[in-house]
Amino acid sequence: VLKGDMSLVGPRPLLMKYLPYYNDEERIRFSVRPGITGWAQVNGCRGETETLDKMKRRIDFDLEYLRRWSFLLDLRIILRTIGLMRRDPNAY
């Protein structure tokens, strides 16, 4: 974040090896800086995406975030992230 490679809030980075699984709309996530936390993470899509269903769900949240982006949405995500870190021992 300090170097400017990532932002505080945004889609989480994904491995480029999964690029063939994405359609053109889904590939837009690669054109924005990844974030430390994001809309998908505060909505339960954390950790590994070992199935296509989990990957699709995370992508759907990321695309929704990109469509709805605003400063207030980022603030909401940051506050929810802090709350989850305090309540959920599995949050990372």
C-alpha cells in the first residue's frame, strides 16, 4: 500500500494462472489495483477458492464493488473489516 502497488480496499489479488477461467467482464478486476480487504472479504469470501463456485462468488462481489465504488463504500468496508477482525478468530 505504501509503495502504491496495492490499495487499502479493492478486489483481492488473484493468481494469473486462473485468467483463462474469466470472461471479458470478469477480467476487468485485473485492471485495478488489488486491495488488502474488499467487498468480497467482508461478505464471507475469504481464504482459498478451491472450487469454481467459490471463485465465481468472489468475482461477483468484486464486480459489484467495481460498479458501486464510492468513498463511503470503502469506508464501510474498512469498518466492517475492523469489526470482523475483532469478532472472528478465522479472519485474516
